[in-house]
Amino acid sequence: MESPHRHLLIVLIATFAIFDLGRAQDQEGFISLDCGLPPNEASPYTHPKSGLIFTSDTNSIQSGKIGRIEASLEETYMKMLWTLRYFPDGKRNCYSFNIKQGTNYLIRARFLYGNYDGLNNYPKFNLYIGPNFWKSVDLNADDGVSMGEIIHSPRSNYLDVCLVKTDTSTPFISALELRPLPNNSYITTSGSLTYWTQYFISESEKVLKFPEDHYDRIWVPYLEKEWKKISTAVKGNNTGSFNLPETIVTTAATPANASEPLTYTEYLDTPRDKIFYFLHFSEVQVLKANETREFNISWNGKIISENYRPVYLQPKTFYNAYPVTCEDDGECVLELKKTQRSTLPPLLNAIEVYVVVDSPQSETNENDVLTIRNIKATYGLKKIVWQGDPCVPQEFSWDSLACFIVDKSTPPIITSLNLSSSGLTGTIADGIQNLTHLEKLDLSNNSLTGLVPEYLANMKFLTLLNLSKNNLNGSIPQALRDREKKGLTIIFDEEGKNPCSPGSCAPKKKSPVLIIVAVVASVVVVIIVVLVLVFVLKKNKASIHVEAQPPSSVTPRGNVTSSGISDSSIENKRKRFTYAEVMEMTKNLQRPLGEGGFGVVYHGDLNGSQQVAVKVLAQSSAQGYKEFKAEVELLLRVHHINLVSLVGYCDEKDHLALIYEYMSNVDLKHHLSGKHGSSVLSWSTRLQIAIDSALGLEYLHTGCRPSMVHRDVKCTNILLGEHLVAKIADFGLSRSFQLGEESQVSTVIAGTPGYLDPEYYKTGRLAEMSDVYSFGIVLLEIITNQRVIDQTREKSHITEWTAFMLNRGDITRIMDPNLYGDYNSRSVWRALELAMLCANPSSEKRPTMSQVVIELKECLISENSMKSKNQDMNSQSSLEVSMSFDTKDVPSAR
Ligand SMILES: *[C@@H]1O[C@H](CO)[C@@H](O)[C@H](O)[C@H]1NC(C)=O
Ligand SMILES: *[C@@H]1O[C@H](CO)[C@@H](O)[C@H](O)[C@H]1NC(C)=O
Ligand SMILES: *[C@@H]1O[C@H](CO)[C@@H](O)[C@H](O)[C@H]1NC(C)=O
Ligand SMILES: *[C@@H]1O[C@H](CO)[C@@H](O)[C@H](O)[C@H]1NC(C)=O
Ligand SMILES: *[C@@H]1O[C@H](CO)[C@@H](O)[C@H](O)[C@H]1NC(C)=O
Ligand SMILES: *[C@@H]1O[C@H](CO)[C@@H](O)[C@H](O)[C@H]1NC(C)=O
Ligand SMILES: *[C@@H]1O[C@H](CO)[C@@H](O)[C@H](O)[C@H]1NC(C)=O
Ligand SMILES: *[C@@H]1O[C@H](CO)[C@@H](O)[C@H](O)[C@H]1NC(C)=O
Ligand SMILES: *[C@@H]1O[C@H](CO)[C@@H](O)[C@H](O)[C@H]1NC(C)=O
């Protein structure tokens, strides 16, 4: 089946449309490059047809040569296609832009061969966005004219668009355009979007673009035989969050036969492609009192909205929250079917379909990239391979560098820089200290002058520094010399250049044997001193004395079971309390704080200085006594800032008690409930709480050996301390104890209903991934503030409810109404997606807690960076935007 795509290209490239010039539109943020335009020719110039202002590309690229199409072709094509830049040298050549991170960009690249080289030979090459493949350009297949469009949200403040050689033919480019898109539009949960279909309703041939589309999207006219165009002459003034052109808001198609549904079929070239669709609707008729227009919208047979009624000149956009695939033959069918009540046929104003381009490879650490670019500029290095991302893809990585690459999702870092024999002049660039992970630095055989900078001593990973064969003055700073003792090799020839004689100034080389002896000796001394100190301190603490355990802010990846027996008995003595002491610290159990799993919690006071929370275990819980002791010994040694630390315990006959650090701000449930006069937690605070809790769990899973499974993650087990720092409570205990009153399920089952991993019912086993599931539920509660299980709801479980609401409604109905729309929909999206991923019924599909932490941090960054900018846009967009969600991955009611 011939796709409509080919035909469009011709429409896009040639100069069919005539625009009225009177309406010069704002082009803020637009980058419009006429590639190969010699800077001495009029640059910038205003494109006569569109009013777009084009400039020469010389400031955005350092390589390539200028070409021009055959003169006879010029009148057929737009002016910005007359010149081009071609790249005979280097494998990868990149345009580099400074842009605003967090903005979604529409990037458009145009190619017109026009026999510029007189060879009549169409080239073929690849395009990359940063380190990720975008598309291949094959001018042969496209008869010498081609175009690529992609919607991409850069992860840093720069953007590289690269042309990569694939065979002997020479890559070239005619024009490159970057358009920032409306805030909060075309936001997707994965990858970038590449143009496939962008139709509006019109029977003419005229495309709709800038200036009528303020964002320079190019809409192609489309009207099927079975459709009828309807429109209104009234000028609407609402273009919605997608900033649709007015023509789209006021023009729609309905089925020609009013009793038939309106259908549209999309054909993909590659059937397995993942796609996003955007469907735009706006009523264009003033309905009479006895008229109704109501229809169901379905995509490939799946209902995405039922009983939808478009509102007069108020555009609304439906799109899928998660990428979908079409049928096996690459066919996707949109069906708009009027409902029984409806007196009018359905309508459709515009449809967009995009194919997902995955961008799995992380760009190199942003700090390293900025620094190395800075160094390149400082020394005026004109290396052709030094373009684009320095480390990835590895086949195009910059020479003279070495990078540390873990996996695709982790930003690579630069670990070695070798600018030996590179003709460097001037002083050693200050920027080098910002390459903080550098292990090897070779600047030898250049003409560097000035002093050896002292800051090199602060580069803590440096093991090799070669400064020989330069014109550097003075000697190596002492701080740097000191590093030599710790394994840094410095190569530096001081002879001749150095004013003082080698004998008096330069430290004499010590024999390696002597160094080793000295090192061993000093280590032994240190060990002895430590041992003596420990012994003395131990003696002074003979009586029971509990040290306040400030949770460590670092996260030692310690081996919790590794320390020796004697050590553990010292700990126990310090942390074990008698029942009398428990009664004293709680003033005879005077002030209950609440009831948790396993027993009642009382306020306590330790030595009048430290507030504690004392959990007195119910007698019935004491059955697991033996495990209790083993468990407590383990818990006493788990310290993390996001875990409520156990200060001590009591096990005297039947009395078991656990003494925890006191958390002044109760638990998360309490705060979400809004009861008890607690103020509403803002969205960013909620994200921070989620991050804290995730870090606590991550520590249990990966920081402890053997790893620990919490088994009962829920909002009431997330306690908030000062400044609302969140800490996980009750970890590890469910190993020894069965849960009490909160469990309605049979006593063999641990955990809390609603939070419990559905796989537990199959396997009977709770693993790390079960905690991830429970954490997903907590995250959903944080987002929605809905009850986890509510039998009065149609969808009783929170995951079902969320999926259901995602499918039919908008974000505002999912989000906790107490937030009053004060959040950025992009970060909410990501958090929602993450929560649903964690709560996936299949444990294999869930992320690990480490991945959860990374994703949540990114949510918070995006929330903080977007928040100040577009609060106004958010509430508006979330009212208009709907999405659909695949319910098949959602657990059924239990
Ligand atoms: C334009 O917007 C204003 C306020 O936003 C509204 O009152 C007015 O009715 C709108 N006009 C049209 C034609 O929609
Ligand atoms: C319109 O569609 C209905 C139902 O499919 C059909 O019965 C009717 O004949 C069609 N009318 C015309 C004019 O084609
Ligand atoms: C609606 O009312 C108008 C008169 O106001 C009438 O002409 C028309 O036939 C009615 N339409 C329907 C579907 O009942
Ligand atoms: C519209 O969707 C609802 C809910 O799925 C369904 O009950 C109804 O039959 C649908 N109507 C049509 C005309 O398909
Ligand atoms: C740096 O590159 C040169 C060749 O250009 C090589 O001789 C030298 O060993 C390299 N230095 C290091 C530290 O690898
Ligand atoms: C030093 O650099 C020069 C060119 O700058 C080169 O000819 C020479 O071979 C280099 N020497 C060493 C040892 O690398
Ligand atoms: C090093 O990085 C810091 C911030 O990351 C920046 O302020 C400083 O200008 C950089 N220094 C150089 C010399 O590039
Ligand atoms: C240091 O640089 C010089 C000159 O380029 C070279 O001859 C020497 O081998 C280098 N030393 C090391 C250890 O790389
Ligand atoms: C997005 O919002 C910010 C802040 O409100 C604004 O400066 C920027 O121009 C907006 N971008 C677009 C493309 O509307």
C-alpha cells in the first residue's frame, strides 16, 4: 500500500502556498538556518513567502563545504534550498545549538540535491540527534528531495544534529529549522516523535503552515470521499494548549452520510512501529436546543473516549499516554461513532500520527561536555572528529579522549584526555579541573607556558600527569608533589627551565622499597592508635548508655553482617534496655503516639535529651521471639538517612519493646488525609518524600547484605521527620512477626491488602520486587490521594481506578484535588507512568528501586525547572488534554 507520505513531501518542498505577508508572526526561539549560505551574502534574510527569517549556518557548524544547486532548478524551489553544505571530510559532522532544556522542539531538516556536485549521483547517509539515531536519508529513494521532522525534548542545554556517512557518498543538508513547541504539548512518555501524518480538513491543495500556524507545523490538507467539510466563519479565540491554527478550530469533517460513522485508516510502512496519535476536536456549529453531537472515539477497536461532546470552538486533544502499535499489517483505524442520543454525526478537525524514535543512549555527562567544549575553544582545536557528543556512540567518539561507559542509560564520563603533540599554546586551561573524573592527563610535547596550576592536586582520580616537553615555568606545586605519594605519576622535565638546581629543590626520588616500608609502618601506627582509643572509650562506657544515632547522611554500602562477635556484643550492651527503663522513658506509657503493626507506640524521652518512639509489642506478637533477637541485632546496624533508626530494644521475659528515633511529623497517610490540621503537601514536596522513601528502600535492597525485603511498604510506614524528611519504618520486622489487626487476610499472608504484590498469591514469596509493587501503590496514593481499596468505587483497587481515569478523563481528575492544579503536567505524567510501572502485576516488568530513584529525581528536576515557568499553562492544558491507557496490564479486583 502506497503511503500518503511520499506525495506530501513534494507538497512540502515546493512553493505552492502563498501567504499574506502583512502578518509578521513572532518567531521567538526559532532557529532557521539556510545551510551553505555564504555569510557575506545577505544573511539574515526574510523568506518572501512565509516571512520566516533565515540565517547562514556558519555559526553553528565548524566543518563542511558550501554547494549550490543547478541554477535552472532555483525557480522551482524555496530560496533556503538553493545553497547547501556538504561534508566530504570526517565520518560525523554536527550542528550544535544552545537551547533551553525542557522545551520540546520540532526539528526539521531539508535536503535538495539539485546536482550541486555535477555528478548526478544521489547520496545516502544517516541523521543523529546527539548520540541517538534519528533517521536515514536516501535521496535516491526520494528522487533528490527529502525532509525529516522530529519532535524532541533535549535533556541538556545544547543540542547536536549530526550527519553521518554510511558509504562513500557525501552527506549534505540544505536547511535546518528548530521550533520550540507550545509548552505542555506533544509530551510523551517515551522517545522522540517523528513525523508521519499531520492532516487538517480541507478540499484544497494548500498546506497550512507558518505564519498561520505560529509554531510552523506543516499541516497537509485532507478530505476523504466519504467525508463532508463543515466550518464556521466565526473567529474563535481559543486555540487550546496545542495552539492549533484557527482554520483547524473552525473546520471539521463529518461523514457525508450522517448515519454512518466517520472512519480514518492510517497505514504505516513498518508495521511494528510504535506510534502516538493526536486527535483534535472542536465543535464548529452552534447547536440548537434539540440537537446533540455525541460520539465514541475508538482507535483500533479500543474505546478512548465514550459519549464525547465537542464544545463550540473549544479545542480538545486526545492522545495516547503510552505508545501503541497498529495491526500486523501496519493498519490503524480511527472510528468515530455517534451514540444513540446523538442527533448529529461525529466530527474530526485534525489528526496527527507520529512514529516513536527511541533515544536510548544517554548523552555524556553535561558538565564534562561543557568543559571539553570549553577546552576545545580555549586552544582553538579544529579537530574534525571533535564534534557532537564526545563519548557516544563509541564509533564516533572524539579521539584523544577515553570515556567510562556503564550502560546506555547512564551518562558516560570522560576519564582521560591526551592532547600530546597537539600544538597547544598559552597556559594550562583552567577548565581542565572541571573534568572531575579525569584519571590520565597528557599535555606533553606542546608549547604550554606559565606555571603548573596547583588545582591539579585537587583532581582526586588523577593517576598520570604528563607535562613533559613544554615551556612551563617553575616547579611542581607541593600539593601536587604530595599526591605522588598517593599514586599519582607526574612526568615533568624541570631541567634548564627550572631556576633552582635539581639537587636543592626537586625532591630526591625515593627508592620504591623505602616508600613501601614507610607506608606499611604508618598504617601499623594508625591501627595501633585506633585500637587503643577504642579500648579506652569502651571502658568509659561500661554502664548502659545509649548513644544518639544520627542517621548517617552518607549511604555506606556496608556489609551488615560482617562485623565480628565481640563488636556486636558491645553494641547490644549499649542498646539493650530493661523494662523498668522503658517504663521510665515513657513515663509509664503515658503518651501513646499511635498504633502500628505489632503494637502500640509511645512517646519517650531518653536521658532528657533525645525524644524517642517506643513500640511496645503486643503479647500475641511475641511468638516470634527467637527471630526477634536475631532481627533486632541486624536492624541495629542498618543506618540510612531514610530509614527510621532503631535506637535500642528491650527483651525482658514477656516484655518486648523497640525504641526508635522520634519522628516529629507523623506519617505520610496523616498528611495526605489533610485531617488533623496538617497543611496540604505540595507536589514537589510529595516528589521529595517519594524520593526519600525510595532511597530508603533502595538501601534495604542493594545496600544490605543479604538484601532485605521490607514486605509491608505503605503510607503509614513512611514517617516524616523535621523538614518533612521521609523515613521508612518497620522494615525487616515482618520477617519475624505476622501482622496483627490490619490484616484481614488469613494469618499466613504478610503485608497489607491492596499493597500486596499480586504475584504473592501465585508464588507465596515476597521479594524485592514485591516492595516495588507496594511502593507503586504508595506513589499512586501520593499522586491521587485516593483510597487504595474502596468498595464504593466502581473500580475498587487504586490501580484499576487510575487506569480507568487515565482512559476517560484528564489529569486533573486523577490528581489529588487538594493540589488545585498546582503542578507541572510533565512531571505528573512521568510519576504516573512510573507508579503504574511499579504496580505492574508482573514483577518482571517492574523497575528496580534504583531505577525508581533515578526517575523520581528526574521528575523533581523537571517539576522544579518548569514550575516557575508555566503554572498558567498547566491548569489550562490539563483540562483540555485527554489520554488513553492500556488497561490490560492492570490487576483485576481481588
Ligand atoms: C473570546 O474570549 C473571551 C474571553 O476569553 C470570551 O468572552 C469570548 O466569548 C471569546 N470569543 C469568541 C468568539 O469565542
Ligand atoms: C446512509 O447509511 C445508511 C446506513 O448505513 C444506509 O442505510 C443509507 O442507505 C445511506 N444513505 C445513502 C444516501 O447512502
Ligand atoms: C429541531 O428543531 C427545529 C426547529 O427549531 C426543527 O426544524 C428540526 O427538525 C428539529 N430537529 C430534530 C432533530 O428534531
Ligand atoms: C459507546 O461506548 C459505550 C461504552 O463503551 C457503549 O456502551 C456504547 O454502546 C457505545 N456506543 C456506540 C454507538 O458504539
Ligand atoms: C598520548 O598519545 C600519544 C600519541 O599521540 C602517545 O604516544 C602517548 O602514550 C599517549 N599518552 C597516554 C598517557 O596514553
Ligand atoms: C612532538 O611534536 C612534534 C610536532 O609538534 C612531532 O613532530 C614530534 O614527533 C613529537 N614528539 C614526540 C615525542 O611525540
Ligand atoms: C567549572 O565549573 C563551574 C561550575 O560547574 C563553573 O562555574 C566554572 O566556570 C567552570 N570553570 C571553568 C574554568 O570552566
Ligand atoms: C610523556 O610524554 C613524552 C613526550 O610526549 C613521552 O615521550 C613519554 O613517553 C610520556 N610518558 C608517559 C608515561 O606517557
Ligand atoms: C513556555 O513557557 C515559558 C514561561 O511561561 C515561556 O517563556 C515560553 O515562551 C513558553 N514557550 C512556548 C513555546 O510557548
